[in-house]
Amino acid sequence: MTQILEQLFGSIPRAKILKIFFRNSDAFFSFDDLKKQTRMNSHKITQELRGFIKVGILRKTMRTDYLTHTKKSKKAKKTEIF
């Protein structure tokens, strides 16, 4: 499946990120969520996200009610999500 997406979208990182968003179309993801799920480096994720935002596939927003997956933070903080 990833090979087909890779051929359609041009790269494995792009296909991985899009697969996450397509499978969870009603969910929000923080940058850290994407980094954990894709296991890619920050630079490549940032590069792909900028491209998606530029063409209108994704939009970026700030949310204070988005709960992070860390056990250390018990209160909601302002988080950039996609």
C-alpha cells in the first residue's frame, strides 16, 4: 500500500503523513504526534507540512484545549495542530 501511495504522491514521507491524515480525517495532530507516528526527522516533516499547507490540503491552528500525550503536563497548553 505504501508503495502505491509513494508512486502517487512522490515520496515515502509524504505518503506516510497523508496516510495518517486520511485514516483519521476528523482528528487533530500536533507536530510531536506526527513525529512519533511517522518516525521521521523534524526537518522532513516540517518540509512536507509546509507543502501541504501551501497547496491547501492542511491548515495550521493553535488550540488550548488540545491535550498532549505526555504524562508530565496535567494542564492544557496552547499547541500548534494540523
